Amino acid sequence: MSTLFGEIRQLGYVVEDIEAAMAHWSAELGVGPWFYNPKVPIEDYRYDGEPYEVHNSVALANSGFIQVELIQTRNDAPSMYRDFRLAGNLGLQHVAYWTQSFDADLARAETAGFEVKMSGCVGANGRFVYFSKEAHPGTVIELSEVMGPKGRMFDMIREASTGWDGSDPVRPFPDLARI
């Protein structure tokens, strides 16, 4: 367990074809069901402090305690996902730590020398940052706030994976305003 952030809770993979990746993970590896959003509504998105309009497709599923995130960029807006692909990479792009004390954990990380490269918010209490410091080439750390609707959605995704029988492998993201 990280003494700075706690337990790793998510592995984020940048993929070329998210539909094919969901099919592979569910059929070949038995991971699912996948909760898919073809265009994640990111608010206050920033890359190097500058605002951009990104279009990312995301699918989430759990394998036990760990959440797997599949990410496909759909436009050329600056992002760490785009940078990862432009460097010739596909696969594990980030590991994420989840927090309910976002401001305190972010301040502690910055004090330890971590610098924010990319940030935004998905739903109320769903802030996230990616740090520019790489653990090894291409793989970075995300700090993700998981409270409110986003936290409830993550709980629901984990619960759906428990005892999953392989049926209905791809499901729509729930409406964050309703959970």
C-alpha cells in the first residue's frame, strides 16, 4: 500500500478500439460487466492549466477490489491519454488512488513534489488530477475524488461484478444526476 495515497483502486488502459477491448476483457478474461459512456461529461477540464474540450469514451468494470478503466480518445484535444498514444503506447496508462479527502491528499502530494498535469471533474464530488511525474515511462498517477454520485456509481459497478455470470456484458453508464 502506498504510504502517500493508500491502496491502488483503478488501472487505466488507453485502447485503440474500446468496443473490441470490452469484448476481449469480458469474453477472454471474464471481467465485467462493463459500464460504458461514449462521451464522458468532464467539467472544468484542464491540461497544463489550460481549458480544452475533450471527447473521451470510457468503460468501467471491476475485477475484485480493482476497477479497470478503458479509455479511447475521440478527438485531438491535449490530454495525457493523447500523449500516451502519440508516444506509441497502448495499455496501462495510469494507476488511480481514490480519496474522500481530495484537498488534503492533493496538498500532501504537491508538498511531496507531485505536479498536476491534467484535471477535471465528473459529477458532483468527482474531481480528479493526473500528476506529471511518471512511475515508469508512460504510466502516471491519478488522484480521484469518489464521493457523491461518482462514489455511488463506483460502488454499483463493483457490486455488479460480484458473481457476474457473463450476461449483458456492456451496459450504459448510469445518469450521475440520478444516483
